[in-house]
Amino acid sequence: MFESAELGHSIPDREYDRKEPKLREALLKAQYELLENKSFPVIVLIGGVDGAGKGETVNILNEWMDPRFIHTHAFGEMSDEERERPRMWRYWRALPPKGRIGILFGAWHTDPIVNRVAGTTDNAQLELAMEEIVRFERMLVDEGALILKFWFHLSKKVQKKRLQALAADPKTRWRVTDTDWERFKLYNKFRKVSENALRETSTGYAPWFVVEGTDPNYRYLTVGRTLLDALKKRLAGNKPAMSRPAALAEPALDGRNVLSSLDYERTLARKAYNRKLEKYQGELNLLSRHKKFRNKSLIIVMEGVDAAGKGGSIRRVTGALDARHYQVTPIAAPTEEERAQPYLWRFWRHLPRRGRVTIFDRSWYGRVLVERVEKFCSEQDWMRAYHEINDFEEQLVEAGGIVTKFWVTVTKEEQLRRFREREKTPFKSFKITPEDWRNRKKWNDYERAVCDMIERTSNELAPWVLVAANDKFSARIEILKTLCERVEAAL
Amino acid sequence: MFESAELGHSIPDREYDRKEPKLREALLKAQYELLENKSFPVIVLIGGVDGAGKGETVNILNEWMDPRFIHTHAFGEMSDEERERPRMWRYWRALPPKGRIGILFGAWHTDPIVNRVAGTTDNAQLELAMEEIVRFERMLVDEGALILKFWFHLSKKVQKKRLQALAADPKTRWRVTDTDWERFKLYNKFRKVSENALRETSTGYAPWFVVEGTDPNYRYLTVGRTLLDALKKRLAGNKPAMSRPAALAEPALDGRNVLSSLDYERTLARKAYNRKLEKYQGELNLLSRHKKFRNKSLIIVMEGVDAAGKGGSIRRVTGALDARHYQVTPIAAPTEEERAQPYLWRFWRHLPRRGRVTIFDRSWYGRVLVERVEKFCSEQDWMRAYHEINDFEEQLVEAGGIVTKFWVTVTKEEQLRRFREREKTPFKSFKITPEDWRNRKKWNDYERAVCDMIERTSNELAPWVLVAANDKFSARIEILKTLCERVEAAL
């Protein structure tokens, strides 16, 4: 992988001076075209060995193009706000919106490689991390991003020389730290681990470009040229193929499914309800103040058919909590800023810190429900969403999140009754809109989508809880009780 | 101030049970009306003595209304991301958008009061902090916010009893910490300081409501009722009067002004330019890597007439810096999320951490330039912007920011020449739009606005630097040189 980057590539100054002006003009033009049509973001990852000119190259790119529309981010130590959320949160924060170029320095590959070199992880863990990255980049590409990954390489001999030269010059001495020398000692190991990592994460849609870092002229022109070609190709409409959707299972022949099998007849008397409500709210309150909960977070997904009583259930949950510790995030149509990002971005930005509770009133599952049924996105888009969502939730769980998902549902007859009641009650009439009636007409399509969703996204880490809510009292108690059990099990 | 809140107010349960359902129904209705017309945000501040039921009251408000549209924030210790920015940054982050209710626990009043009680500040400092708060709240109200501030009070005797009672009950024991008892010892001092603070910050447009915290029934109904009344009044169209604009000075009778007095004839030869460019870029680079700069941040405002060469100047500045340490923020029309907030919000969100540089390509001064001239906002709005901006920049400077503002300008004839040149050069034609020609027709209006802006916002902390840019070389060098001087002086 690195052989070609140890050949001593170089470009004479005269050639550079001839090629540079044309290249930068073309890059600038491509950048403005990107800015103009705002149809995709460009993500440039920068990695590699120390002293190979990563920083200078990024500076050159900013000089060649319009720096106002380039977002450069370097990832050093995590801030405490970052440490309290899933590992990928800081990268989600730094993603460029459509039309912009984001240059990410030492992004998601760095930690897994560094940790493996330091010996704090083993090969299996490295491989797992690389698989995670492949899935993440696949998702970004499917969401429209153009990803270019540059790895700056130096042979051991050249790196040593270069570090020595930098250290000798008073003007560049600051750039060589003790850590750099410490790391140099690990050159062989670093080379082996990163070769492995690059191999695992170099894909057709997000390839690594290994760039020999010895000669600045060569380095700059190579990176600039590669970026330009990719930009031009993409602007001309060449998109990498999206993930192909696999087929979904057909509905069972006997017409039974997980929803029809629920017990919609169950009831709970008001007196028993009040007693249990107090009991479970008290329990949940105690659990949310448990010492161990400070290292956890609770993420509640509340989905369900219209008029099933999601709002009332949420209020019974928040009633058990201290308002300082929870946030309810109602999900409506995405804002302009959210539309310029991958669809999961708007959920990442609302993730709770440790010790907190976030209730999503509707959620990322909109992708495989309303967006699927109403055809707001393509089949490919919602088909790939299943595993993207599983991935997302896995990351939440790994970071200490307790992910609990409720599908609150009523029978079709009960929904009709509630719609009519809402229309009659002046105070509730704002709750019933023509859209609700429209959705109701597509009952079967939604049911199919729900069954597929449950089949593909209910798992041990983040199971779906199906709540029959013809009787509101028993539904609310079931939700509270489930939350108590889930939190208790996690502490 | 606190006398009326020591009378032992209470409301019998029977009365409470009769009034509560009506109140919550009305509150919920008002909340939905607010959500519907999205014309203003509601900011509820919660402060007061420990054990007076602040938390319970906020929980009740969340129970009575729809918690999905209430944002509750508690401000504890600062995160490191917050510590590296001006004091008010964390509150700006937490402001609710239009249509929503934000409940802020221990917000901007708390630290100044606590610090004064602890004796780390003196009376003058407390007073200064309170004046800052008054101006901040004035700005929020002028921007349309409805602000309600509740102070929960207990007499010393009652507080002691209440803390004891809470501590005795195993279910509530967690709520009384050692800090609470430590603070109780300071009751008299706390009372005195907070009375002072409340007096200073209780204004007609953002009044304090002191609520006796002894009896829950009384407490809940009082807060609910007050909130409801204020909401209803405001929804009915009663807005507090905006700050009255003072008159601006008329242009001088002899037609001379700071812009016409600049030397537009100066030039710099290319050779001298190249030498100086290298010199000052090198200097700026060294300064930006200076140890002391890690506790500073550099905020560059780049404003100027069209075609004056702002973009080129920015590129010469960024050329001196490491791309990992700066961010260029081009300011265009505000996004949907930004329009739902006070106009300064979108600049607060881009403030750099310490050790970083942010270049605003156009800035908050749009308010008193394009928005004034094009009448995008009312005279009252842009008139009050002068002191709001001064306030904002003062906060930046206090937090270690080096604020440097450039007005880059050319003569009217030179602008015409450049417009024509841009039209002729294919590669530059994207830089000239019909809007540029329209703006040019309003040259005099803009000039007037610029002179007013300089007169009212150029000050020692954040002076305007007027750059005659008929000759691009000398303009760029002046900008770089100024930056070096300003940073050097600040280190």
C-alpha cells in the first residue's frame, strides 16, 4: 500500500509553477460550482505520519480556493461535552453542509489506529472500529457526500530526516514536539497498523489516496489534482452507486402479524391505575437520581399511530422526572440547516449528555414510516435506513445510552372513535387535522411499514416495545413499567 | 422587596383543586396559541433561595403545559467549551426560539449574586454585572422576547424548617446537600445582596416576581397565574414599548467626513508589497502561535463596499495562519433557525474558542448598514443596534477577544471601474450581480450609514480601521500590519 509512496516522487519547481495557476483556477471554479448548486457536501479527510506536510497541504488548499466556504476542523483532545456523548458525535458536529468543503484533520480513523499502536486495543477491536467506519462512510456517501481521504506517507528514513530538519530550523521548531519523537519510535508498528486500517477502509466510494509527503510540489499538485478530478466528476453527475436494497419479507400468508397479535381488550381500572402510576413514577424518579445513572443516559423513542396517546404517555413519563434533567424533542419537518445534512444529523444534535433523559416524540423512524409511505425518499433511501438506524442505536448504547422504543397503537375502530371525539371537543380540536384523516386512509401501508420496521430494527440492544393502547391506563402503566425495568437492568 | 413574601401566604387545598384545572387548561391553550403564531419566545427565569420549591414549580409547569414545547435548562458548572467563551455564551445557546417557552434555572443573575455573597467581588462589580443584565434583557425584549423572572423566597425561619424537613424525609433527603447548609449560614448576606440585585434588574419590561415559597398551592397558582396573564396580554398584542431611538448627528455642513478624508491616492509598488507581505504574514503567524495567544482569541470583522477587495484581503490574512486555527464565517441571509432568535444569536454561535481566529466576512454590522438602508428592519431596531453591538463587543474583549474591524473602501469611480472589469473577465463575472449595481445606486445612503456606524461603534476596545483600497497592495498591507499591532499589544 505504501510502496509507491516511498519512491521519492518529486516535481521540479518550473513544472510546478506552470501547473499551479491552472490547477488553482480550476479548483476555485469547481468550488463555486459546488457552492452554487448546493447538492452535496465534500468531506476531505487528512491523515498520515508526522512531518509529511499535512498542515501545509491544508493551508495550500485554503489558499487556492475560497477559504470562506471551507470548514477546517482539527480533532485534538475531546472537550467534556464531547466525552459525554457517543464517539462519533464530535464528527457529526463538524460535518460540512451541502455546497461546502469540510477538511477534517485526524478524524474518525485516528483514535482506533493510535489506540492499536499504543496497545490499548487488540486486532479484533481495530477491525471492529474499521467496520464501523466503513458503514459510517457508506451512509455519508449514500446521503450524497463526496468523500476523499488523503494519507500522507513518509518512509522511515525520510521521516527521521524531516523531523530533524524541522527541529533544526527556529522557524519550524515549534512543529516538532516530544510526542512526535515518541511516535517516531513506533514507526514500524504505526506503519503496520495503519496499512491494515487503510486496507479495511479503502472502498470504491470513499477511497484512500496515499500521498508521498517528501516533496511539497508533488504533494500539493497530487492532492489538488485528485480533489479537482473528483469534484469535476461529481459535478458532472457521476455518483457512486448507492447501496442496493435487499428484498423485504412478504407479509405472512395467514394475515397475522405482531400488531394484530396484541391484546387490545385489556383494561385497567382507574383506582389500580392511580396506584400503579404513583408506584412506577416514584420508581422511575428514584432510578433517574441513582448514582450510577450519572454515567448513563436514557433515550426514549415514542412512535405510534395518530391518536394512540403518545402525548399523554410522554406527560406521565416527564411527570416522574426532574425538569432539569430531561428534554422532550418533538420531531417535525427538518429545518433548512438540517436539510443540508445527512438525515440522522438532526437527531445527533439532540443527544443528551450523561445523566440526562431525552424523549423523542417521533424520531429517526420517520424515515422508514412516513417517508417511506408518502414516498418522501426513494426506496433505496429507506431500505438502507434500517441498518443505519441499527448502527446509530448501537453507538448510543455503547456510549451508555439506554435506548427504549415504544410503538403505541390502537385498533382502526378505536382510532376512528378518538378522531370523532377530538372533532367534537373544542379543546381537543387542534389535535385533529386533515392530515390525520389522510394518514388513516393509508392504514394498511403504514401497518406494513411498521411490521417491517419492527422486524428489522428490534434487537436485544434496543428492542421495540409494542403497546396496545385502546385502554390508555394500561398503556401508560406498561410504558412506565418498561422504563423502570430497562433502566434498572442497565444500572 | 421580600416583605410581602414573608406573610405566610397559603391557599387551601379545596380552593387549589377548584382553580388548578381551569388554570392549566388556559395555560395549555395559551401555549398552543404561542406555538401557532410563532411570533415571540417566552423566557422564564427561576431564581431564589434553596428549598423554596423552584424545582417542583418548574416540574408543575411542565406538567400543566405540553412539555414538548418547553425547553428547561439548568446552569450548573460551566463545561470547558463554555469557559473558553464570553460569560453569556452559555445563555445564548439556551435561548428558546420563537413560539417556545424556555425555563432557565439559575441563569445570568446567579453567578454575580453568588460571587458577591462569597465576597469574591465588591459592590461596584455587582452593580456593573446588573447593568449588563439590564441591557441584555432590554435587548431580548426589543427583539420580541417575553421575559418573566420568578424569585422564590423564604424567610430565614421557614427556610431552616424546610431544609430540616426535607433532610428528615428519606424520599427528599437527596435534595439537601452540604452546600445548601453552607449557604444557609449566609442567609442574611444572601438576602441583602439579592435584594439589591433584584432592585437593580427589575424593569418594566422584565420584572421580577417575588413568590413566597412556603406553601406549594400558593406557589404554583401564583406562578401559573402570572405566566398566564403575561402570555395572554402579549398574545393579545400588548408589547412593552421599545427603546426610543435618539437622534443621530447630521452630516457635517462642509460635506467632509471620515471616508472622504482618507488618502485614496496612496500606492505601493509590487516589489515593496511582496516584501512587506512576507514580513507581516510571518509576524502574524508567529503571533498566532505565541504561548500567550492560547488565552486569547482574534475576531476579525471584514466589512466594506462591494468590490473593495475584502475577499482578497481575507485570503492574505488566512495565508498567514494555520488552517486548523481559523474559521472564516461568511454572513449571508439568516437561516430559518437563526430567524427564530435575536439577531445577534447567529454571531454568538460562531464565536471562536481560545487560541483561535474567526474572520467574519460581513458581520453584525449588517444591521446598521444593509438592513438600515434597505429598510429590512425598523429605525428603532437599527438605532438600538449601536449600543447592543458595543455591548456585544465589550463582552468579547472581556473574554480575551481581540476585536479588529476593517472598513475597506474605494472611491465611487474606482468601484465603477472594478465592476466593469469584473463583467468583462469571464472568471470574475460571478462576482458581479444586479444587486451590486442596485447597491451602487444607493451609494450616498450607504455612506451616511457607514459614517454613523463609525461614529457610534468605534471605540478604544474595538476601533474601526478605515482602509482606503483604491490600491489593493497598500490596503492588504495595512490590514496585515494592523492585525500584527493589535495582537501584539494584546499579548
